[in-house]
Amino acid sequence: IADVEDPVDLVVSGFITSQAALLLAAENPALFRRVVVLNTPLGPGHKLPDPLAVYTRPFGMGKGAQADVYKLAYFGNEFALTEETVAKYEAPYLGGDGEAARAALEATVTKNDLKALTQRVSKAWSTRGLPKVRIVWGVNDKYLGDKDMYTWAEDVRATFDCMRSVGHMPQEDFAQDAGRFIDAFL
């Protein structure tokens, strides 16, 4: 990481890996110029959607559950996802390496407490001197409410754009519109 000559822009979306990327940016602010957050759980009211939460059921009841990528990808994005796009999201979980991908997903979800991660991110981003942040939010997200994000945006001094008629993944629902919001900031 230390070999980066010019700061880069970071765009995050989704669960767990987004929080890890935001922590990386907060811990290494000189490496990042600007940050865009697309429908990422960062508030205390945000929780894992059912297709991911299945792995966190008590007493290991979700252990070994199939990765319901179709439900995860499509349910939050019914406006514009094509069958071909959903198939691309499902592809790693099919075929010979499918079980390894499923096991990696399960391990990622079970080893990372979303609530603790969001608290760490909020604390890390409450300091000054960090890259500027813009939130681009699909307001019809069936997994994440926007109320917590307004609070988070205020706490970290982020700007906020709302995309109407857009679900959990603005970059998939209406890629060109999401791109315009992102481009205007970057």
C-alpha cells in the first residue's frame, strides 16, 4: 500500500467488504482522494439481509446453508437486473468451485459482526482529515433504510444524494444514473 504515488478514489457498496474498505481508507487517508458509498450498512439500525443472516443463526442452524445469491441480488434490485446479470453473481457458487465459494461467504459473514464493524467504521470516520465522502443512496432499498445513513452522513460530514426508484445496488439498477452522481463528485 505504501507504494501508491497518487491517491485513488474508492467506491464501496454492500455488506462487510465495504466496511473493511472504509476502515482501510480511514487508517490510510493519504492513499485515498475521495470516497463514494453506495447503499452500504453503516447505521445502528442496519442488519444483514436474510440470505446472509442465515449463516448467523444460533446454535449453528445456518451452517452449510446454500448461498441464495439470486434472492440476495434480485430482491433488492428488481428494477433493472437482467437474468444475465444475476447469472454472473451466481456463477462463483455453481460448478466445481461452488462449495468453496459458499464456504468463503459463510466464513466471511460468521467471522465479521456487522454491528461491530459499523461501529468501528463510524468511530474511524468521526475524525477530521479524512477523504471527502459522498453517499449515493437508492431509496427503495429493501434491505437498508436511509434514516440511519442521514445520521451517519451528518456525523462524518458526508454529502448525500438520493436516487428515486432505485434499490439496494444503484450501480446495477440504473448504472448510468449512478455513474452521473459518482462522476459529479469525483
